[in-house]
Amino acid sequence: MTSHAAVPAPATSSRRHVGVVGAGRVGAVLAAALRAAGHTVVSAHGLSDASRRRADELLPGVPLEPVAAVVERAELLLLAVPDDTLPGLVQGVARHGGFRPGQVVAHTSGRHGVTVLAPAAELGATTMAIHPAMTFTGTSRDLDRLAGTRFGVTAGESARADADALVKELGGVPLAVDESDRDVYHAALAHGANHLVTLVADAVTMLGRAGVDDPAATLRPLLQAALDNALEHGAASLTGPVARGDAGTVTAHLRAISAVAPDSVELYRALARHTAARAVADGRLRAGDAAGLLDALAQDGRTTTAST
């Protein structure tokens, strides 16, 4: 495994024995980053073959053990499990008295704040939510990507300094997120990142069916420029046939997509409608042109001919 320089620890940090439940793409990487920062990773839990391979690469020498053993050995317990799994896991550990005073329990869920960790807090543990706003491959490459990554942090007043210090040890930047805002925070990240993957995958498929031999090379400069412009200028950076109100072109698109990638038609329609609404609100598209565009989007692209 490629070696990585340890992140200098904040002056208030203490070295802890770390246990991670969920040696998935996120958990294994964050545990490896904590090890690089000077903590000792003593135990991990992971059931799948992929988790075992990941632990071998990122956490060599760390035993994979049952959840109860990880919890018992950890001074800093990192829960890196899916959002919907987290509540049941916490409640199950608490029922068996697994949490204890002086233990720090942190989870990496984007959706949940610290309320989900209430059973641990009731047993005396210090609790915090630290969600990295980053997509992970589960390999050593992710360690370098942590530098400067924002972490959505939710913690009580007494735990906030410790949560911020932990994020900084990981190379990240703490971003305070109120408990009541976690759902919309997570929705924004998932909508932007996960749906972007779906959208790009659709575009790659269509280009391949158009005979383009390297769709990624064709899309990369266009998408990178579009992303940069969108982040800097928002909807004002919109270009293309929808923003111009080119109903004939959009009709032709629907017909072509219906022929080569029919599963993508409804996604194109939905995004085009939403794009048109943003363009109207931004003053880039006149309401009259938008009406013609929406009429085109309502037609069946398999049977409608392009207008001239």
C-alpha cells in the first residue's frame, strides 16, 4: 500500500484505540486516515469479501471481529454503516450495554445527526456525526482526497470541539450542520453526486451507441467545464437547446433517445423541464419559447417529427 504522511494532530487531540464497524469504502479509509494521524486501529468489523480485501489493503494487521468485540475494545468507535442500518445497530449495542462512559462514538451517516446515537449517550458515551462530503472508491487513493474535504458535523455543545478536532485529524474541514437540517443537507449531496453519476452513465451509453469510440474522452472536458461554471455561476451558466428554447432540437433528441436508449427518455424529459423552469426564472428563456418547449417535451419522441 502507498504510504501517506500523517496529518498533524490538533494540540488538544489525544491518541485513542479506534474500532470501526463497517469496513466498507468509507469506514476502512477513515480508519486508515486515523491510523496515519497517530491513532491505533485495534479492531474492525466487516462481513463481505470486499470488506476483507479492503481491510487487508488499508488496515493490515487489524483483526476483523464481531461487533461486540469492536465496541468493547474501542475508545473511539467509528460507525460507518448504511443510513438505514445505523439506528438498529446503535439500539442493539445499547441493549447489551456495549457503550460506556469516556467512549467516543462517531458515525459517518449523512442523513442522521446525533439523535440516532441517543442510546449511546445515555450510557455515558460522547457522540457526534461526522459525514464526509466525498465519494469513495475504498482504496488508498481516497486518503489524499480527504485533504480539504468538508465534513458535515453535528454534535452537542460539549462534544463540538472534539468533533472538529477529529475531522481536522482526518485532513477535513468541519462544516456545522444542525440536526434539523441533516435530511436536506444529505439530499443535496446525494442529488448532486449520485444523480450526476446516473446522468453521465446515460450520456456515455448514448455516445457509444452513436459510434463514438471513447465517450469518456469526449465528455470529460465538456463536463468539467460545465461543472466548474455551474459551481461558480449557478443557473446563469446554462447553455444548450433547452436554455435557447429550441423545441425542434429537443424533439429530435427525444426521437433519437427513444431509439437508442429508451430507458433514458423520462430522465431527459424531467431534466429538460426543470432546466427550462430555471432558465425562465433566470431570464434566459422567454415564457413563450418555454411554452413551445414544454409542448415538445409532452410529445412522444418516437412518433413526432422534428419541426423546422
